[in-house]
Amino acid sequence: MHISEMQQHTRHSRERLRQRGISPLLLEWLLMFGERKLTNHAEVVYFTKASRGRLRKYIGARSMSKFESELDLYAVIIDGQIVTAGHRTKRLRNP
């Protein structure tokens, strides 16, 4: 399943992904395995310890060690469209 099959992108999100150096593969894994939190009118997707464990089972421990440092990501989805994505620098607060 590819991102284009899962979610639509806004022009803003495509630009942010490019600017922030987030690969389509990492975004695809985030959307497949990440935890989802509803906040106001948006859905935020991010990796937790449990979701990283699911990804590790999917790609294997050796591959996981290559990507571990790049998994502090988030994506914001509104009405089925990815509106932005970036690198997490802080914990997400509970609403």
C-alpha cells in the first residue's frame, strides 16, 4: 500500500516534506504503523514505543537500526488529507 493509495497530500504538505527531508518511505511507515490522536479538528499521527515495535517486526531489526534516528516524525491529517508533517522535538500533549 502506497501513500497515494492511503492519503491525499496538500501542496503545503508536499512542500514541507521536501523542505524537512522526510522521505516518502518514512511517511508511509508512519501512516501504516503510527499512533493516531484526535486533536480539535485534526488527526495527528506519530511513532510511539509500541508502534516502533510493530515497524521493527515489519522491516526487521537490522533495517530498524538504520532508520531509528529518523522516526521522530508527525503528520497532521484533516478531512483525509495530509496537511503538514515534520520532525518531533517535544512530546505531544494530551488534549
